[in-house]
Amino acid sequence: MLLSRRRLLASAGLGAAGVGLGASGYLIGHEAATAEAAEAAGTVPFHGEHQAGIATPAQDRLHFAAFDLETESRAELRELLEEWSQAAREMTEGRMIGAENDNLLAPPDDTGEAKGLPASNLTVTFGLGPGVFDRPGLGLAGRRPPELKPLPPLPGDELNELESGGDICVQACADDPQVVFHAVRNLARIGRGTVTMRWSQLGFGRTSTTSRGQETPRNLFGMKDGTANIKSEDTEAMNEFVWVDDGPAWMRGGSYLVSRRIRMNLEVWDRSSLADQEETIGRRKYDGAPLGGQEEFEPLPLDKTGPDGEPVIPTNCHVRLASARENGGVQILRRGYSFTDGVDQSLGELEAGLFFIAFQRDPEKQFVVLQRKLGVHDLLDEYIKHVGSAVFAVPRGAEEGGFVGEALFA
Amino acid sequence: MLLSRRRLLASAGLGAAGVGLGASGYLIGHEAATAEAAEAAGTVPFHGEHQAGIATPAQDRLHFAAFDLETESRAELRELLEEWSQAAREMTEGRMIGAENDNLLAPPDDTGEAKGLPASNLTVTFGLGPGVFDRPGLGLAGRRPPELKPLPPLPGDELNELESGGDICVQACADDPQVVFHAVRNLARIGRGTVTMRWSQLGFGRTSTTSRGQETPRNLFGMKDGTANIKSEDTEAMNEFVWVDDGPAWMRGGSYLVSRRIRMNLEVWDRSSLADQEETIGRRKYDGAPLGGQEEFEPLPLDKTGPDGEPVIPTNCHVRLASARENGGVQILRRGYSFTDGVDQSLGELEAGLFFIAFQRDPEKQFVVLQRKLGVHDLLDEYIKHVGSAVFAVPRGAEEGGFVGEALFA
């Protein structure tokens, strides 16, 4: 799949402003030319004001991994981020990692399984968990932004410690699953001795749209998902809800990532009537139009009532409770993926669900606000449970020649 | 991805003989016209002498599931296979399952997550495990082919009972992971009460080539895999090694499927030198040419020695030990996929490997012969272990209007 010009500009953090200007003035001169070249090759630039993989139109496949830091050395953490950025740049350009790939006497720098595959719009996005700023040896407590802290206990939590938390995250997205696997596997390899993989998640299909040009995908309940998501072309919304523009310099242009591993009880859902399914979500199953409406992308008719005097969008349905209007205008950028990891032996059914990812300026004021409401009232709660949870600060993008997180060490 | 004419003919069980003749005379008259229509739509015909998904050029993604039978009723087993065949036919044609999808008061017949997606060359292949023929209530002992029995203990086995065995298998392959997930999930739903899912495996990337038109993929060791595999265009080899042509009528035109979940120790592999890796396999890493050779598809130079007088293809390397020449001419049709299912918590590394699938006329004379040699001598054994294992009889294909396994009940 080639990156359309529109998608590319979106992924470079540009909205309607166009090439040469942009919100940040980042994409100018030769960078614009490079972007055009990249478009033809299905590559997403690694460098920029923002890390790629946030505003980038959601690719089809995901491999996400969380690592625990095994060092108290600030120099080692810095070196890790520098090496990871270098490798990520090479992989996102569709190249093999490193120079030592032909030396028969040494292990190759690159494990090789993506050789011959196109970059497939690979993006690699790095984040730092709260624990990094708690370690005395690293001496980073003074650089901790107040927004970065563990999520509070939330309604609907049935969290498994082994699928939650982590000091550093890697979100690899691309249109080829072998390319994302290759990225995570090689970064884990580079990090050996400095980090240990804590948990990892393969996502086989995107459940969110993050660009106006994309078709809305279906989640494992068979429903269109992400219709009302923020679109990256909406610069105003991206600036208001996603990009950080204050606090420590290393976070300006960054964002906060919340991940939730959400198990979906497919058996119970599948036994529900079509009406129940649609009223739980608040949209029609097949065309995605809001109940009481005509087509997918129209605004939710939240105030409309039916012949029975009841709201056509039920009071406790998902789209109403998650809507900006019912949450003081709050929005998040969702970028989730469907998963399955075999059979839940206790139930004899597929262990499957949604690996939810959201980006925002402040988790406490955004995701937490939404989940406090959804976790209590949402009709959907009957069919889901949150089994994994994590939060990461996603630093601003790396400048040309620099690395992600560099400003943290300045 | 559209199905090329060549691939389509191959998947319909035709070799060089061409349309209108074929080994079986199956694809004639209107069926040939249907095949051309199917080609344009990216669909693989469900009906035919052979089940699809064996000779079909290996699609990119897999969802495989093994089920335990919960009934002793022959009528219920028959009904299950009939309903499954009907659903498989609808899905492989890119349609939703069933008629009751718009009734608001009932659960939809189809769960919906593949709605809007093309058929993506979906194939659904059914198999019956040895246990089916052991159940007195089913009364099928007299129809059991002698080739169908549990695999003997094999060198290299470190089998986990919960990832092994099963009474019925479903192999769903397509070029879209959401399409294969949808197939397995809906078949599990249809089978509720009659079968329980025992284990399931998502494969994210094919590791085998089964058609001359396909590029050889790389496995997770970064090596090209499947170069010397049987190609479905090779009618002679397919007839000699894959298709059953004797024994009970329900198996004539069928085959035997052996699955092995093979964990790959990526960390140890990645620490090996390029020379070690290449000598373990017997091929060069990047171009896949045999050691001592020039290009990927040339015959293995098994008798060639180097300046040191040693064979250029090492004595205990994988390609030599697995070669037909070293095994009395024995071959199998491989159709495996790479997988990862998160982190092996005991090691802090990716739980990943190869989900090996092979088709053959007689497991004892083919897979077992090969594995008895490979499991003892193969240099590759240092890097892999077999953790799951199963064997299934794959009945002949369903005739137009019939279902898979029908002849078993005649």
C-alpha cells in the first residue's frame, strides 16, 4: 500500500495548512521533497516534531511491547534510546539494521526476517513509563511531567499484573505483520541487558480510523469502530487533545499513551439479538449509522426521541457515554487493534478482544474521565473486561540526526 | 490480491493437464466458467475433488483451531459437518453466513466482523482426529483408515497436552487476518454444544511456498523457507506424496495433516554467527542459495566437497537431513506459518516460532520418518522444540451441494 500524499502530510503533523507552513513549520524545503519520495516508497519519516505512529493514518497491523528497565545508569538509558532510534530509522526506511550483516564470523546485526519486504509504512513509537522517573540512580525525578503517573484504579478493572505496566514501550505499526514483528524483535535484541520484555501484544487488525481518507474498520463485535475518532487532519483537535505544548521541553510535541488490553466476551455477545447489540453501541451494525440517523458520519442525534418518547440513542449506550458532549468536550485519539492469543482454557473459547491504545495530552483529564463513566454505566460492560493497563509519556519526535528522548538528557 | 489463473487452476487440483480434463475431470463445463469468475473476485472454490487449502497457493495468514467433540451422536457429527460446510462455502464466496442477519429480535447468524472485506482467497479445510473413530457411540470404527492414528513419541518432543491433539480441526487461510479469525470464530459458534475449542493458533506470515508463482518467504530465523517444497503444479509429486487414492471412499482425494507447534529460541539463534546460522540450515541467509551453490532454486549439491574435503552442505544441516535423497525419496507438502503469542514470562523473551503444517498420504511413512531423523541429528535442534502436535485425516472435497465428510456417513 502506498502512502497517499494526504496521509503523508497528516503523518508529518501537518493539517490543512499545507506544505511549507504547517503548525510547526517542520516540513519545509528538502524535507517536503523527501516526503514526496517517501510517499512513493510506502515509508513514513521517522524524524519530525512529533513521533510517527500517532497522527500517522493507522496502519493495519501492530506489535506492541513493554519493557522493564534493568539498569540504574542514566548513560545506559540514553544509549538505549539512541541505539533504538537509529535502528528504528533504518527499519522505517526499509533498510536492514546496522552494518555487520555480511560478516560470517559474527551474528548479523539484523535478524533478517524482513529482508525483501517493503517498509510497509512502518512506524516505531517509543514511550517512557512512570517508573523510569522513580529510580534514584537515573536522577530523572526533576524532569517528570506531572501528567505522568500510574492510572488510578478504575471501574471495570480486572487487571493482570503480567499484562500491565512497564518502564518503556515500543509501538510498532505497519501494513505487514512480519515487519512489525521484526521491529519489536530486533529492538528487544538491541536492548538485551538493559531492558527485559515484560509483555507484548500482536494486533491483527486496526479498529480505529485516524485519517479522513480511511474506511472505518470493524471490531470483533462486528461493529464499525472509530467513526467519531479525532482525525489527524483536524489540526485544531490534535492540538487541543493530543499534543503536549507545555511542561518539560522533552515532552513538547509529545503525547501520553494509555493502553488497555480489553477482553471481549464473544460468546455472550454472539447470543445477543441484533437489537441488543445495536442498542448497546448506539449504532446500526451494518452501516454504522447512529440509531435514529441515516448515515455513518452524521452527528449523533443525542437529543432526538422516538415515538415512545425515549431517546433514539439509548441513555447508557456506548457512543452516548463516550461522546464529547457528555464528557465536557473531552476527546482522545484512539488507535487500537483487535487481537487473539489462542484459547481461554477455562472457558473453551477464543481469548480475543481489543488492544486499546489512546493518545492524549493528559490521561487523568481525558482517558480517566471517560473510563470512570464508561466503566460504570456503559451497556458494553456486560461484554468486556479490562485485563491489562499501562501509561507512557511519548516524547516529542527526534530531530534529524537526533534520537527520541534526547531532550530528557540535555 | 486477485487469484491468478494459474493459482486458481492449481487450487482446483489441476496440474499441467489444463481446464476440461484435469486429473479428476472435476473442473468442466460451467465449473470452468465459475472458476474464471472466481479468479476475478479473489475467491477459491470450496467444492472439488480435494478440499481447498492444501494445493491452494499458501495464503498469507492462518487461523487454525482444534476442537474436542462433545457428543456421541453420529447424527450430530454429521449435522455439524454439514452446517460447517455450508458456512464455509458462504464465507469463501465472500458472503455473510446464513439468512437471519437483519432480524432485530434474533442474534445475527454472522458475527459481522468480515462484512465489507473481500473473500481474500479464504479457504477452510476440515480434518478428523483419531479420537473420532474411538468413540463407540459414533460407530465409525469400521471406517477408520489404518493411516489415521496418534503420532508415536518422537525425538525433540516437549509436548504440551493443551496445545496438542483434538477431534476435529479447522484450518482457515486467507490474505487477511480478520477474514480467517472471522471464519474460525463463526464455526466455533455454530459448533457450540457439539464441539469445544481445545486450542487455536493464529499464524501471521506464511513460511511455505506451495506454488511455482510464489516468492519464498522467510521464517523467524530470517531464512528463506520452503524452497524445495512440493509445488502444487507438480501433479506427479502431489499424487505420489499428498493425495490419498486408496482405502475408505471418504478419504480418496483427501490427505493427512500433521501440525506441530515449534517454539524457536530466537535469543540463542540471534547470538549465533552468520556462518553458524548458514551451516545449521545449509543455505545462505540472504539469497537462499544452497551452500556451495549459486542460486536459490538449484538442486542441493549434496555430494560436492570444499577445499577442505568436507561436504559443502554439512552432514547434519537441516536441508540435507530433510532432503528427499537422504530419506528414501520421501517428501511432504509443507504449509506452515510464523506465530507469536506474547512473552514467555519464564525467559522474558518472545514466545514465537513456526506453526508447522504438512500434508501427506501417510504420516507414519512421511512426517514420522523425517522427524525421527531430524529430531536426533539436525543442527537446528539446538534452537527449536516441538511443543504442540496433532494429526488429522482430511476427507476428500465436498461435491457441489454436498459437505465435507459426507461419504463417511454413506
